[in-house]
Amino acid sequence: MANDVVSIIPARSGSKRVPNKNIKMFNGYPLIAYSIAASKMSESIERTIVSTDDVTIAEISRRFGAEVPFLRPKEHSTDSSPDIGFFSHAFQWFESNEGHVPEYFVHLRTVAPLRSPGVVDQSVQMVMDNSEATGLRSVHEFPQPVCKMFAIDGLYLEGLCPDDDRPEYYNLPGQMFEPVYCPSSYVDVVRYSTFRDTGLLHGDKILAFITRDIGDIDTIEQFESTEFECKMNEEQYQQMLEYLEESK
């Protein structure tokens, strides 16, 4: 492969809060189709792989242009299954069936349908331009510093930064703290060499790829609000919608 870049779109069956979420119709198309479209429209991604345990999801994914060369084992498809499970399964499949594991796996979660293929390309280029990077994660700035938040101990609030010696530090203005960043579902880039050498997905030198907060779809309310955003910004997503229409 020229760039050794593939995308991997995880889509297990059995979503509880939004039944059949990955194939639920979102503005006229199955939700997973938007992540497939972003991958297929990317200039850097050479192959689009869907990792699923479900034959219906597999069939729909193929219809929109993805490869589904394997079905993911059930042990890597539960509510509590970590990402490293389906990644390691994919790595093993490539090694066993193709004799070569691509270096760059672009992780596109279905819960973030409103992503730009061009922004995905920027994330891949950022990793390629930084040879010391062990991986990349997309993040957005969190609206409040962590040290202004609380845990609850019994009946009482407990500050999260006990080593901060400023009196009632949690009452200080937000500008008095360093900004913090929340991981998002926009895009991650996993390097196979990091997993091969360390057994970890992202390693200890994770590039910060800062994006806008596009939200995750984990509830019916979020599904409906994100669908509304897509309808209100149809011009912005016109190329993606054209791809999906041609793929039907």
C-alpha cells in the first residue's frame, strides 16, 4: 500500500439506549453510512473496514462501499468490551489472511456522523508528519476546568484537586486554571507498530488533534438533535449526502 492507511469502523449489535443504533435511519440513511462516507471520501484512507458481529450491519455496510472481511467474535462485542479487543482481532485477521498489517488505522466511531473527510485527512497527515507520535486522539476543550468540579463523599462535596493549596480553589475564576480537553469521537489514529511493540493502542506520545465538539449519539435525544443539525446544515454536508444517495 502506498500510505498503509485503512479505516476501521466498529459497529456491534445490541445497543440498549438507542435500539439498533448503528443502522437506525439518520436523515434518510443508516447511521453507519455517514462514517463509511467520510472514510470513502477521504483522500488518505485506502480501505474502509467495518468490524461488526452482526450480519445485517455487515450487509448494509457493504451496500455503502465498506469492506466487511470478517465478523467480530462475540467476546469483543459486549457493552463492556474495550476498543483494544476489536483492534487486536482486526490486527490478527490482517496478519493471518493478508500477511501484512497496515501501520495506520483510522478509528471512526458511528456515534459521530457529522465529520469532514478533509479534517480526517488532516489527522492522518499529522501522525505521518510526527515520527515520534505513538498515536492520535481528537479532543475538544472542556467548558470547565476539572479543578472546579466536585465528587460527592457521602453527603458532602469533595474537590477533585486536593494538592491545589489555594483556599477554596474551586471558587476561583476558570481563567486561573489550565484548559483541559475531552476526548471526542471525531477521529483517532492508531499505529499498529505501537500495539505490536507495547501492547497498547495509543502509547505514551498521543498527538492532540483539536476539533469542534460534534457530540456523541448515545441517547434518543442526542440522535434527534444531531439529525436536526444535519438537516439545518444540509449545504455543509452536501457532498456526503450526494455520496450516500449514489450508494443506495
